[in-house]
Amino acid sequence: MKKTLVDFWRLIWQEKPVSIVMVTNLKEGTKSKCEQYWPNTIAENYNFGPFTVTLTNEQVYPDFVIRQLNVKIYDGSNDSHTLTQYHLTSWPDHGVPDYATPLMSLHKQVMATWSPSKGPILVHCSAGVGRTGTFIAIDIALEQAKREGVVDIAGIVNRLRQQRMKMVQTLDQYVFLHDAVLETVMCGDTEILANEYEMKLQELKEIDSSTGCSALQSQFDLLSQVTPDPDDVFCDSAKAHSDKNRSTSYLPRENFLVTLKENNGYINASYLSGYREKKAFIIAQSPMKNTARDFWKMIVDYKVSAIVMLCGLEEDGEESCYQYWADSETTNFGEYFVKLDSSKECNGYIERKFHIHSDKDDNSSSWDLIQLQVTDWPQDGVVREPRTVLQVIDDVIHRQQKIGGGPVVVHCSDTVSRSGVYCSVSIGLEQCKAEGVVDVFQVTKAVRRSKPGAVTTLVYTRYMSGY
């Protein structure tokens, strides 16, 4: 609260924590949950009584933000203390995250830099009991599992409540606590240092004589246990617009569904977070004749920066994508006029540049974007030359850096196989560049949370690992 800001920093100064774990947003809905106690911009100073707080670094991810803070006290000594704030942004008050992966990723980063000799970890949410208690209970349970090989969650929560009442406040949080610990114990640590990856990959591919399968196969099988089953996905909007779905096999999840801005219109497309940005990708169904106008509306509505097309117009004698552009002239799809400005054959893919404008007065702005169509990636197979995909990813990133824009639309014949691999590889490469580690399992798990069934076969997983 505003009136306790000085006390908050006095507590930090007194106890010298090296980490703050913040599991609330400043505002949730219309309610204020936490007063901001840090500056907004790098090198900016905020004063709280005798304390001056400086933000020295900030790294933004889809579900959390990591900030480096420095606090000084002006009492003649000019002493300072440096600490890191780990701010989870995707945990609703009285509720639980949609899935545990972001929280567990954050927890792993917190514990990687902490030791008892460095001082306590300060954890807070809005009331300091529900989300705070759940985070602390998860940490204790994982440490207990590591040391003793058993987990007593009921006992852990009981001990926490003896120290602070109502810790782990709701039944949903208690259930989530069990699920998060179980998933983490089941999955283990699948992260590999980039400079050891080639060696570790060979080990993952080796067949275990006692089980008859490789560790890579075991990881792939485990994915189905810790991610939603596409057959269990229920989407009211998709059911109500069955004529707009090529298939009912891989429908969008309701909470990741992209909606058209006109009357919340339905389109078979799902949001997917990237390494740094929420909603970095839209995995879409390849357009049909009756959805081509909706496809272009989505492009304009969300100012899409690039389209990555991973299929042909026809595969195995059937239409896999309606041609949503003309080869030589401007073509309209409803109120959207699409002009092909250029087309260039590259090594394994085609680069097309489009100009779009609308004849609606309320949507009269024009839009330019690029489409990259991979031409050597067969259905139910792998791309013949892996560098083709790497080049497409580089081209997309370069365009986004140059002109900005919204998400990247990715589409293939079934929305999950090639599209899932492309997005997973793109995210994994960015992780590798930023952290120097590779974690194909966790990346694929996160992609499947948004798009159940993504990366459909072990062949694709092996292929991804080869990057």
C-alpha cells in the first residue's frame, strides 16, 4: 500500500533479501492489488523516505518480468543493496495459472541464483496468503521430493498455516499445488547446455535395452500426459461454426482463440506465446474459400507482420489451402483488396509481398506484409533441407526488427504438425541465443498448452532436436 512503501523498503534493507518473488499484478480487474515500489524505466530513481531505488535492468517474458533493482540509503554511509525481482504476471487473484510451466520456469530461475547464505527470499502477492503460500509450498515440496523421495503436501500446508493463517487460500490453489509438483517431478530437468547439445542428443537417441525405447521416445510419450488431449478440447465457437473448420481433429482452445474484431467473429486460429512476447504467433487453419475473407480480416485486425505458409495448395490429391491471393492482379476478398507486389523463388521457399487495403470507411488504412511459403516440406514428413526453416525464421525476425508490426501467422494443412514444429524451433532458437541452453521438451510442452497436439510425431521431435 502507498502508506507502507517506506516500511517495505526498510524491511528489505534490514533483511537483505537477494530476490523478491511478486505473484500479483499492480491492478487486477478494477481493483488495486499492489502499489508500485520500483521505477518504470532503466536508470530512473524513485525515493521512498531515506531509500532511493534504481531500476538497472529489465527483461520481459510472456508470463513474467525480471528486474534488477538497486537500493541506497542516505544516512551518511551511502551503502547500497542489489536484488532481483521476479514478477509473475499470469496468476489471477483467488485463481490459478492456466498451466504450471511459467511459474515453474520462474521458480527455477529464482533458485538457480539463491543459496541460504545469501539471505531470505521475499515473496508477496496481494494479501500475502493465497498465491504467496502456494509458491512457498511448491518450493518446500520440491525440496522434500529431492531430499527424501516423498512429498507431504498436506503436512507442508498445515505447517505453513501454523506460521501464517490461510496460506494456500483456496481449493483451486491446493489442487494446482499438487499438479505443479507432480508435473515437475514427472518431467525432471530437460534443459541442456547449448555447447553440450550434440553429445546429449546422441545420448537421448540411444535405445535403453531394459525398456526398448530411447529417452527421446520417453519424453515424447510424457508430453501427452502433461498437456491437453486434442480430443478433449471443447470450443463452443468452433462447434457453432463447423462450416469454417477443415477438420474437427485439432480445434482451438477457447482461452487461446483468436477472434475477429467485428462482432467477435470466429476464425480457426490460436494465439501462441513466443520466447519474449505474449501472442507472438497465431497458428491458423489454412484458409478455405469461405474463410479467405476472414483470414485477411484477421491479418488487418491484428496488423500481422508476416505469414509463414508451410504447405502447398494441394497435397496428396486434396486441397490443403485455398489460394488466398492472385498471381497477377488485385483480388478482393469481401471488403479487402489484396495485391501481389512481388514474388521471388528462394532456396526451398517462395517470398511474396502483398499490399492490402479495405474499401470500408472505418477501416481504410492499407497494410503491407510478407508471405514466406516453404515448398520442400511434405505433409507427414520433414523438410528436405533444415536450413530452409532457419532462413525463413531469420527473414521473419529481420522483417519484424525492421518494420515492427503484430504477430506472425503460421499455417499448414492441419494446424499442428508443421506449424507446431516451426513455432517450437523459432522459440527454441531464441532461448538458445538468450540463455545458452536448449530445452526442446519444455518448449514443445508450452506450445501444446496453447495448441493441443502440436508436434504430432516423434519424427518431428527428432527433427527439432537436430537444429
